[in-house]
Amino acid sequence: MQRLRTLIAVAGVLTVAAGPALATTWNVNPGDSIQAAVNAAGTGDTIYISAGTYTEQVSLTPSKSLTITGEGRDVVTWNAPAGGACLAGSMQGYTGAMSYDISGFTFDVRGDAAATWGAGIQLIRASSGPLSLAIHDNRFVEDRASGDSDHWGTSMFLCHNRYAERDAMGNGAVQVYNNIDTTWGGMTMSNSQAYDIFANVFDGCSDAIYNGHGCPDQAGQTFGDHHIYGNVFTNASDSLHPGYRTPAIDWQYYGAGGATHLPSLIELNQFESNDTAIRFGEYTDMTYPDHLVTANNFSGNGMAVMVVGDYPSTLNAQGNWWGDPSGPGPVGPGIGDPITTYVDYGNFATAPIPEPVTLAGLVLGVGSLVGYVRRRRAA
């Protein structure tokens, strides 16, 4: 997400900048209320949160666009209250434009061992007006000491944000990048459209990315068109929820199939030591979009890519490295990471694919953006 912001550095709680073109920065220090600053701020303002620890659920108003910036994820800890979220907002029914830029925090979504659920950021239901959202340079953590597998936190809960399409430059409406996520629950982005998720590290997240398609899944709704690239997914464990698979990326279709379902691209990621790396669950009698899973490195995963469901279709997973020059197994020709039927593994790499270069918030890889633009034009 590329846009120019003018930030006015201030020493006090509030300085009102002269002239309508200038924004105001509201400084929050330990002991201050973040919610009070959000309530007082106007559209285009910045909330700057100084080093320290904060425990508060803050509600965002859909009619107010804000930049919320912490001094740095290594020095600002924001604890979710028991059973709540750090930042929360429902945008349901709002038809105006919304914009939030959130960075520079460690969101602790499970500081209270008695909590039944927690989330770092919960921004949902922007289905009537365009949402511009950037979540970057944060850390999402939780306390795993209890060992309670039924009690787990979610880093980001970003469902039903499906109004905004990609802009003229091809940027997604929602951008999630340069974050470190070690929560059990990872992020949820069901029933949404046009997300770019790149240059993140997901370590130990079961359902690091969960994307369900099916609510309401009717004519007039549009889902998909996501780009997931340049991330590291490692140590996703099925043992957190005994009896269930909890992949690093879990893509599920369970609705009526009446909506418009756009293809998505998963490329240039590293999948290492996950019980299950990617699962596509296809339980709806519909024509599935032409997803592409390509140029990823799979190594040491119990299951690399699987397609399951009552109405399985072939998934294009060509051009990946499966951990061995011979290709994937057991339905493939080699002894690399396993795949299931309905996974097209053709033209597989015979050596690990070089990791993409991260530069100025972009992840650059061979054929990455060119291939994506071609697929968009052909759609």
C-alpha cells in the first residue's frame, strides 16, 4: 500500500496543526488510554504509542481513517484483555471509504491463561464500503504455558472484507507484511477479497492462514483474488487440535457456490517442518477457480499439498521444489514431501528455488509479478 502521509511530531498529548492539509499526531504514553486518543482523533490523524506495556481493547470507528503506530515491536507490548482483542472494529453497513495503517507493536493475545479466546487485530465485515488496510512490522505472540489445546489465540481476524478490489497498480486492498506470528491460531481471512500477504514469518501457527469461502456465498458476493508470497511457514502442528488437521494454509469451500470466486496465487513461500503445509477442502458442487501454487519450497513436511472434499478438482501446483530432486511422493514419482491426488505437480524443480529478495516492502522473485499480471488479464 503506497501512499504519502504527513506526520507532525509533537511532544505533548495534542498539537493541532495549522491548515486543513496537515494531520495531527496524538501521543500515548504508558498509563494513558489508547481509546481516548482514538476517540479524539480525526480522519487522517496518527496515534503514536510510546514504548511500554498496554492492556486495553480499542474500538475503531469505520468512518474514521487512522494511522496507529507503536514505537517498535521490540519495545511496545499490547495485551488483549481476557476473551477480547487489542484492536477491534465491525465495519458492517458502512458505505464510505475506510483506511487503517497499523504497525510497530507486539500484540500478546493470550497473556491471561484463563481467557477462552483472544485476537490481536479484529477488523471485519467491510462488505459495503472500500477498506484500505495495512498491517505490518508487528509481532503476534501468546502464552502457551497452559498446554490447553482448546484455548488458543488468533493474530488477525479479518473476515468478510470483500468490497474493495485491487487498485490500478494491482495492489490488494488489504496488505499484511513484515510481521512475525507465533500464535496458535494464526490469521483468519474468510469470505474476503484482494489480500496481499507477504514477507511474514509464521512459526508454530496451526491455520497460519485460514481462508473459508461460503458465507453467504450467493450471487452478488465476490471472494478470492489473494496473493500470498515470500512468507515462511514453519512448525504448524496437528497435535494442537487432536483428531483434526490444522495446516499452515487452510483453504476451505463449504457454501452454496453462488458467489463469484476468483483465483488466488500462492508462490515463493518456504514451507518447512509443518505437519500439513497446504490443504484445499472442496465440499461445494461448483466450478472452482484456477488457483496457482507455484515456485514454493517444501521441505520436511508431513503433508505438502492436499486436495480433499466431496467435489475435488485438480489444483495447479506445478513448478515447486518438493524437498528432493525426484519430486513429490507418494502419488508423485519421487521421495520428496508427500502430496495427494488432484495435485498437479508437473514441471517440478530439481533444486531448491532461491528465496525472493525483499526490497522496500516488496518481495521480488523470478516470474512473480509478471505471472500474476498475466493471470489477472486472462481472468
